Amino acid sequence: MKFLIALLGLMLAGCTAPLKPVSFDQPVAATSDLAATVVLISGAVRGSSGTALVPAGTVFVPLSTGPTPQLQFNPADQRVFVESFRAELQRLKLVREALPVSAGGSSELGIQLIFAQTFHNPDGHLYMLDVVMEIAGGKRSFLKQYRVVSNEGDNWLQRMNANAQEGKAKAGKKLMQQLIPDVAAYIAENRKPTGQSL
């Protein structure tokens, strides 16, 4: 029995589900030649303890596997998301360039993505993200809170068959689908003729 528990622990310790780059697959109505700085601020990363069934003869015994930080929407995943967000802003021509603060230089637009809290439930790999986006540089600043639930809209079978990789991908995609249109609307509202800053 101890061997099975140790083996299960090793298998779970090796499980990782890093977020892959996220894209935006719809057209946008605004473009600009602005330079933007995009900043990530990470908040609380939370998650439930995982459980597993271990065979003990002819009976399966539930076993708590404890927290699984590698499966949570952790700061490394948040960095991947923000890199994807920067890339999409440039690819969609919402901005000329989107750089991290560490790159230095000046920018006309500042965007902060604050991951106030992320939560992971291993049962069905549900991810809940509470994110705030703040944009400054136009006539007025923009501040909005977003809540994303990865399995929202899924049927029971989809929820039960989701793995961590799929759950993270769904959460990232849904967040991107909410953020990009708001950035486009902000740029359209505050746009000035080419060559002028906001």
C-alpha cells in the first residue's frame, strides 16, 4: 500500500500543465500606431486539494493528494498569458508595439493586467480568474474587472472529461476574448490622427 501511495505521489509530482500561448480569433475595428507598455501584477493563486482513488485489494480508497500548485493558474501561466496578450495587440495592429516595463522607452499607452485572484478546482479542472484591466493614456482612464470561469457553457460530459491543460486553455481564451475588444474600444474612442499621441 505504501508503495502505491509513493508511486501515486511521484506521478502527481511530475504532472504539469503549463499554459500555451493564447490567441484572439476575431477582427477588431480599431488600429493605431501607438506604443504601449503592458504590466502584469500577480495576486493570490488558490486551489483545492486534489484527490485520487488508490486500489487496496478489491476496494478503492480515496486519498488526498494535497494542493497542486503546478496545476493552478500560477504566475508562470500569467506571464505566458500576458506575453500572448502583447503579441496579439501587435498582430491585430491595435498598437505598434507592446512592451514590458523592463524594456524601457516611452509609451503613449499604459495597460495593467492585475490577476487579483485565480482559483483551480481539480475536480473537472475548473479555473476561475478574477482579473482587472486598467488602461491609461487617453482622455480618461479605463478600469474594469473580469471574472472568467473556464467551464462556463460546457455540458456535464465536457466538464468531467476536461484535463488541466484544456481548462487553462479555455480560461485563457475566454479572458483574451473579453480583454481585446475593450482595448479596441478604448483605442477607437481615444484615437487621434496618425502620428499624434492620445
